[in-house]
Amino acid sequence: MIASKQCIDFIKKFEGFFAKAYICPAGKKTIGFGSCMWMDGKPIKMGEVITMDGAIELMEWELKNKSIALQGLNLNQNQFDSLLSFIYNCGIGAFNRSTLKKKIRINPSDPTIRDEFMKWINKGSPFEKGLRNRRKAEADWYFKPQ
């Protein structure tokens, strides 16, 4: 499975586009739609810039790489895309260690999976509201019928 156009548009909406490198809320040097490295694996450096087309290409490359974390899970396209958005935002390591992944592996239709998305909102941070909105949208998408 690969990221759908809907997935790419969803991530673009929540990440926003930044042509110039900046420090993201997690303290990482970031560019485009939240990318922390170039396609050659080199980290983003302050002062670097990217075009919109370049940022989309970089995000698509990153999504392809991050989709590896979803291999072996029995998912439909909506579930795949919503989880890919989650992984894009939280990282492969966080997803692989999460109860979210454990529950999906056991039963991808388990309704308590919704609660697992909502645990990833950084309570008390200035970003809580935005993350709450994103996690709710990801959970709704995960459970949206095909």
C-alpha cells in the first residue's frame, strides 16, 4: 500500500508548508511539510530552503520510508493513511513501541484503538489543541468505512 492523495493532503494541512528551515516544537530542524532530513539522509540545516514541489517530493519519499512500520498489519486504505499520518508526526520508533500498534496487531477493528490515538497530544503544551484536533481526525479517518 502507498499513501493516497487524501493522506498527502491531510498531512499538508496539519503540518503546513515552510520554505525555510525552522525549529519544530520537538526541537528538530525542519523544512517543507515537517521533514527533518533530505532524501540523501543528511539532516536539515538552518538557512536551507525548499520549493513547494521539492517539499511534496520530500514528503512522499518520507511517507514511503515510514510506511515500512505498517508492514504485516491487516489494514484498509483509510487505516493505512491515518496511521501513516500519525507516524509522520510522531515517528516510527514511537509507533513501534506504542499500545496503538499492539492493539492494531491483535484486532484492527478494536474500538479502543480510538483512545490510543488520543494519548498522543502532549497535554499541557501549547500544541495540545492542534494535536488533539489532528489525533481526533486521524482516529475518525481510521474508523471511516471504505
